[in-house]
Amino acid sequence: MNLKVYYRLHIRFKRFLDWIFSISISQNLSVCGTGFLVKSPALILGGKNIEVGNNFRSLENLRLECWLKYQGVKHNPAIKIGDNVSCGFNVHISCINKIEIMDNVMFGSNILVVDNYHGGSDSVDLAINPANRPLRSKGPIVIGKNTLVGDHVVILSNVTIGENVIIGAGSVVTKSIPDNSVSIGNPSRVIKTTRGSAS
């Protein structure tokens, strides 16, 4: 068989498998809009607490995790994703509180969005195996519409990212970011804010 023909058949078969895989995932979500496409492999935990809008797209190794219970402690998490959100490779979103991602957000690759952490730094928690420490959250995460999140970004709990924001590659976001801003660094800091930009 001609290699070009084989390659085209391979690509079509892979697209078909991704379509089937996406359907199986969408059926485990609380709400799932049209145009949902996630490439295999992916991991979804607590899907009944996850809402996804229209035209969601993700490359391989997506992890959406709503932890309903951890180490015997119950949580009431919620992940809500708007329309036209896209994810690169290895996007990990972990929730015990609430994470809301508005419309038209674009994630690069190798990104962590996490509203929780394993225990504190006191002597009681430090004496426990990290995997056995209770999950805690300082607050929810909101990512405003039209935001671009660069590669290798970490977004931590109790943060609101405004609309029309650019977060530079490698940033660690520990504080809220206003609308129409560019933020970079570890910890991330705003280096530019444009007033009166269109939404």
C-alpha cells in the first residue's frame, strides 16, 4: 500500500477513535455542549459535577478532577467551563471547591489549575504522609473570558483572573489579575494593563 494512502487512512481512523472517545466522556458529564472533542488518553473524575459548554477542544492527557471524597472527607466541588475553550497537551484541572472557566479561554500545554492542596505546614500535617493529608482550599478560581494561558502555567486557589488577560509561559498565579492585563513570572505579576479595552 502506498505510504501516503496508509497515512491518510491512519489519520481518519484516529479521528474516528477520538470521536468515539469524546462521546464516551461526554456521557459522564453533568452538562456537555455540542462540538465536544477530547483526544485520548484523558482522565475525568467526578464528571457529574462538571459542566462543559459548546465547542470544547483538548489535545491528549487532559485531566478534569472533581474530588467528591478524599481520605474520608467529603467535598462539594464544581467545574464549570464555558463555550469555545481549548486545551493543549497535559492540562490538569483539580477541584474540591469551585473552578469556573469563562468563554473563549485558550490553554497552552503542561498547565495546572488547582484550587486545593495537601495539608498545611504545621507539625501535625508534616508528620503525615503527604498522600494521606486532607485536601484543603483557600477559595475558588475564576478565569475570565478571552484569556490566554501560556505553557507551563500554574494557577492556584482563591484567584480571579479578569477578562482579556495574557498569562506568560511559566507563570505561577497566586493573586488575582485585573481585566485587560499581561501577567508574567513566579510569582506572577502584572506588567501591563490596558484601560478601556473591548471585551
